Amino acid sequence: MIRLDALLKKIEILECNADLSTEILDVCTDSRRAVSGVLFIAIKGGGHDGNDYINDAIEAGAVVVVTDDESVARGTAAACILVRDAREAYAFIASNFFGNPTDEMRFIGVSGTNGKTTVAHMIHHILSANGIKTGLIGTIGNIIDGVREETDMTTPDPYEFFAILRRMRDAKTDVAVSEISAHAIYLKKINPVIADIAVFTNCSQDHLDFFETMEKYSEVKRSYFTRRHAKTVVINADDRTGIEIINATDANVISYGIKNPSDVFAVNIRADISGTSFFANIFDDIAEVKLPMAGIFNVYNCLAAMTAARLLNLSLHDTAEAAGTIPEIPGRFNVIMTPKCGFILDYAHSPDGLKKILSAAKKITKGRLISVFGCGGNRDRIKRPIMGRISADYADITILTSDNPRFEEAGDIIGDIEKGIRGIASEHLSIIDRKEAIERAYALAEKDDLVVVAGKGSEDYMDIKGVKYPYGDRAVIEGLCKSTEI
């Protein structure tokens, strides 16, 4: 139980007819979860308006209603609070309900189109390896008190987000690391948190089904890297949006990169399929890093993670040593060697992500490069032919297949991708069944060839017509290994 006045701290209230001493049992935004003693927040969503369900919540026992709809606030007989922005109020109410857990932990937010998961996991590992108790919130799972838990959202909604942070605080966590999605920024999920460090990886085309234009998408990304959200920002100086952030932010800035002048940079980069070595210069202190991950993009990811660790006063020596022991991150440039050829399994599902993966793979393969990928249904259609062209430009053979078609026909999605391939000489095939597509790639592969399977990473399902069927790329590849073992 918590008093209403404690729940409303730091919220812009326009009108209130509720007794501020009211004891609140819980908080909810879904009238179906309402019980006696809860506070109900009416949120306007893409498909539903919580204001339409206020009476249902009251009948179920809600004692106070929060809304940003003036007519609704003045038309209900219930105890009601009119706020400027219900979404932002929801985030602050959730944080207050769980005791504002980030007040007692250091917080690192990681945002960007690609690399969020890898950077967050790198930071988690480097800090943990040096005895700093660290929690993680992200796409492929949360880690609380050393235990990994499954999740279905990059940045959870406020109630779950602050509940997780409270559990971290109760476990005496020193640092919480969280991926911060563009949707979370736009929907103000994390507004109550002022990060000690906010890391920007990059910005490239993605999620235009939601944000509509790259300008709007980039603007949302940029909006997170200000003093309003973070004390210090760590920014990729080799990214166009990164440069815009560096030039505009009012927060303390640390830049990292490889091409442009930066506070943190890498030189003497050498890579093969087993990993990458380079010398990192961080604040004019230099150390060799032997990263067990391939790809120039992982050098960027590692520089970002090491910079965050150094800002938390870890020595460069200890930071570099820990970077050399970073474990494989599920679905992120995972190398799987089969008796016949090599596979790279990766989550890349945007044009820039696919380009980086195929470019890195091209540099380390001795034979042909075979690309297997698809695009998700009911998502940004504009990127489909772009990704087709990228694959045709880099891969010797492209095999187009399914990747969570959702409520679209997989064949129609493949047809969109093919528009970017037409007229290009490189070979391509279309095989809707993803398992069959991977098997065909394996059959076509010869010694020294490399097969990149992109788009799903560590996902263990295929989303078709609202049903998530069990499916995993790794399981298919490992099955191929067993079938050819001697």
C-alpha cells in the first residue's frame, strides 16, 4: 500500500478531486486487471483508448482514475486526477510505486538502431567480471541477481520496468544496464530515470511503420541524449545522427569512433572468423584488446562498452581484460562451424544491420558468401527491396525466406524484397519455409563458403497469422551438423 500523494510526486497535475491520503493497493492501465483499491490510468493507445474503460475499472474496484482527457475527467463521478500527459504520468507513478529504485543504483541506458543488445551485454560482462554487481534489461532477457529471465520486449512498459529495477535494488545491485528502444523514448516509458551514462550506437532505417520518416525516427533517438535524460552521453562520432547529438546536446559528451576524431578510438584492427584484436585509446590511455567476436561493428560496440566501464572508474587494464572474455551473445554474430562450411547466425533485420553483417562476413570468408534472410510482416515495407539489394551486392547467393510474416503472406513479402534484386547478376532463390531455405544453403555450400542466416537471431518461434510456432535457426543448423557427422 502507498498513499496517493506519494504516487503523484513529480507529476504535472491540472485538476484533482481525490483524497490525497487514499491508500493505493496497486496500479494498472488495463481495466481487466483492476481490483478493489487500485489506481487506474487511462492511456490512449494505437488500438484502444483507456478512457473508454474507466467505468469498467471503477466497477472492478478502482478507487482513483488518472486521465489526460479533460472531458472525461469532468464527466466521471469517481475520484479523478487530470494530468498533462497520462503516458508520462504512468511512468512516474510506476517509479514512485516501486520506490524510485534508480535513486539507489547507477543506471546506464543503451540506445540505437543496431548494437543495443551487444553493447548492453558487453557492459554487463565487463562490470560483472570486475566485481560490480550488475543487472540487465534487454531484448534477449533480463538478468537480476545473476539469474537470466525471458522477456518479450526490449524496454518493458513502466510498471514492469520499474518492478524489475526494484528487484535489482532489493538484490543490492550496483549498476542497472538497460536497452532503450526508440518506442520507449517516444512513449516516455523511462522519463523518470536520469541515466548516469547514456550510450548511442547508431541510427539507420528501421521502424518506419511506426515513425513514418527517418527524420522523425532520428529526432526521437536524439531526444534521449540530453541532460533531461542523462548526465553523460557516450556517442558514436562516426554516425551522422551521432554527430548531430554531439553538436546539440547539453549533456556531458564522450565521443568514440574509428574514422572521425574522438575521445575514444581504435587502431591496428585485425579480424578473422574467431575474433578481432585492436588497440583501444581511451582518454589517452592505451591497451590491446583481444575481442572474441568478429566484425568491425563489434569494435564499435566494444569501444562503447569499455568507455562506459571507464566512466565508472574501472581501470583500462581491467576493462580490456574483461573485454577479452566476453561470452557469445545469443543471436549476435554467432559463428557455428559445421563439417561442411561455416554459419553466422545474427539478428540483423534492418538494412544497415544486414549490410554490416554481410560486409564483415565477406571480409573473413575464403570462399563464397551465401545469405539467407527475410523481412517481418506488418512492419516497415520500405526497407524490403533495400535489404534485397544489399544482399545481392554482398552475397554470391541470396536465399529469400520467411521471417515472422505475421498477418501478411510470406510470398508477398519475398516479392517485395525481390524488387531490389531484379537486374543484379548475383544468384538468388526464394524458399518460403525457413528450415528448407537453410537446408538448401547448406546443400549449395562448399568448403570455405560462409552462410549468413539473418533476421531472427535467438528467437525461438515463427509468428504466422497470430500464432507463434516453435522454431529456431540454431536448432536447424545444429541439426545439419548432426546429420553430416561421421
